[in-house]
Amino acid sequence: MWRGLWTLAAQAARGPRRLCTRRSSGPPAPGSGATIFALSSGQGRCGIAVIRTSGSASGHALRILTAPRDLPPARHASVRLLRDPRSGEPLDRALVLWFPGPQSFTGEDCVEFHVHGGPAVVSGVLQALGSVPGLRPAEAGEFTRRAFANGKLNLTEVEGLADLIHAETEAQRRQALRQLDGELGHLCRGWAETLTKALAHVEAYIDFGEDDNLEEGVLEQADIEVRALEVALGAHLRDARRGQRLRSGAHVVVTGPPNAGKSSLVNLLSRKPVSIVSPEPGTTRDVLETPVDLAGFPVLLSDTAGLREGVGPVEQEGVRRAQESCNFLATVVASVGTQSPSDSSQRLLLVLNKSDLLSPEGPGPGPDLPPHLLLSCLTGEGLDGLLEALRKELAAVCGDPSTDPPLLTRARHQHHLQGCLNALGHYKQSKDLALAAEALRVARGHLTRLTGGGGTEEILDIIFRDFCVGK
């Protein structure tokens, strides 16, 4: 079964043609591909549970469980009484939807059973489906595998779907939805078309270079197209780390002198007591890390020991490593008696805490300070301004999925774009036109593999492994 499915996946990757045809709703023919079923909604008790099937026997299974009723209208919700096909015992009164292929998620005939979410109901319906000839439980990610094999999703869209399922913040959700909608795939297809045109120009010159009917400037046009593509690829590769940070999370380190309120700020931003807060200086000795949703972005927030003289080498090393690994520093100092922080080569957001101690008639924090924000962790005053400043900083280091071009969220994307750019470099250096044409083919092949064409089984297996059973 799997070998046949991978054959379909390879065929789909070689071209945009559809591999599915309209199927009968009767029993599957001997030797045909198995129809799969699984619980698609979450485990445990719930109001509604969704069980789905995909394959040629989906319509047959629906008829058996709702006998003697006919198939409901396509893509219209209908109420049906589900019965165990072995005993005829009623299982549940459910909402069923019939999706004949190819107009379905997988491109195959599909059925969705919306049943009551009690464990006994779900178990009974799953056992009833398992008793239907030609049906078997689905493997993890198998529904999406079939959608990919049947040309319903390309590989970047599959990755976008996986990221959407795992998204924990608003920025991750926006980026995943854009990728699922095909923005990155559309961009790559446009680049591949540019290379196809350039390759056609080069091969035309090779075949008809001495023909008077060949337009002038054919090779020059190919060079112009390649140079423009190099610029576009370079810009996206420079932003590649931003997309990966958006997917995995940026690292923000809170640093500053003892008793400035670093731990209070970490607790305020994480909305839970992560760090111990005490009037005694030096309460925090080790680096404490917590993942948070900060202004809609995924962040690993680190609370560090206070920067002071006389600390031990282990404590100093922990602070140094945390600062070196972060994407930007949030330096917290007290608003009273503040001195300018030491120079840092990293992005810096200076926060002056304890603003509630400043006298309205007294002097401000100091004229020699760099741009800073006033905050009171005690009263919460200034928190909105801090969150907006953090949002801008995080958009700079992670990319803004609301306005930026499609981001490269995986190392695989970066690998293929870099391979394409390297091949274009060989094209420019080639004195022989045949070698130049081959370099363009290699470059185009990287873009094709990025969207799923010619992908190996190992790469596909890693990607689909992110999905749960029923997706």
C-alpha cells in the first residue's frame, strides 16, 4: 500500500495533473487501494467528534452505516441514524457530509461523520467502520499524504498546514495560513517560470544561433532575467533566519543590575510567577527560561542574574552565554539613579522600571540616556507601550507575516534557494552554452523540489511525520 502511495506521490510531483477520477459509491473492486478512516478531532470527551474517511469505499461505508438511505446531497450536511452493520444496533444520530472526489480535501471520495463526542460513541463508530470490507485505520498524516499525492496540496502548502496545526501565536498563525494559501509556492513557481524562459532562450541560441530568423539579444535577455532572479533570491535568503525564528521562537534575554526588577518584568510578561521576586539583591542566580506569547510572537524569555561586581565565574558564564545566544536584550534598570547601560553589539531595548518612584515635580531619569521606556512592574503603568515596542522589535527579528513577503520557515527552503543561487552563479561563469543551460536546469530543479516535485521518500516522510492520525 505504502509503495503504491509513494508512487502516486512521485507522479504528482512530476506534474500538475490530477490522478483521481470520479469513483463509484459501491463496494471497492478487488485489489483497489484501501479506504482509510480516523478520528480527526481531538481525543477525549467533547460536544462533537469528527470522524472522516477517504478512498473509493467511502460512499459504500456511508450506505452501510445509514442503510437503507441513499447518499446525501454532495457537500450538504444531513442528519442520519448510524447503525452497527454487524448487529443493526443504533450507534448515534449524527450529522454526515458526503464529499465525492475530486472535490474533496484528499481528492478522493470522502465522508465526515459528526457524532456526539462521548468515548463510547466514538469507539462504536470507529469499530463499525473497521468492520466494513476495504476500510482500515489511517496512519499519521495519511489524509494529507493523499492530498499531496492527488495534487490538492504542494509540499510548501503541506508544511503550512502542519505549521497552522501547531501554531501557538498570532504571528505563527498568520504566517502558516499564508503558506497554506500557496503564497510561497506561487512565488517559487514564478521563479521557476523565469528560469524556464531563460533556459528556452539559451537552448534556442544553441539550436538556431546561426539562423537569421532568430531574434537579436536572446542571450542578453536570458542574462537580464537571471540577474533579476539572483537579486530576489538573495533578498529572501537574507531573511531566511527571520522565518525560522518565527516558527521556533525568538530568544529575548532580560538583563540589568540587581534589584532593578528583571524578575518582576519576566513574571509580568509571562503572566505567571516564573521567577522568585525578593527585596534582597541577587535572588536570581541561574538563567531561568520560559516560552511565552509576546505581542503575538513566540519568544523564549530568559531571566538572568544581576550584573554586579564580585559574582562567581559560573554565574558570569551563565549570563554571558544567555546574552550571546539571544536575538535582542531587554535591559532593565531602576528609574532612580540610572546610568547609561554598557555598549552592546546586539539589539537593545532599554526599560526603566520603578517609574512609580519618580516624583512628578522632580527631575527625570537623566538626559544622557539612550531611547528608553518607562515602566512600573508594580502598577503596570507603561506596559502597553512596552508591548508595542516589543512587537516592533520582534517583527524586525522574526519578520511580520502581515506585511512582509512570504518567509522561509524551514531549513529545507533555505537549502533549495541557496542551491538555486549557487547554480545561477555557475551559469554566469560558464563559457560553454551547453554548461550554462545545464546550470539553469539545476537551478530550476531546486525550485521544483522546494514545492514537492521530485522529492525523495525520506524528505516526504519527515514532513508528514508532523501530522497526527486523522489529518
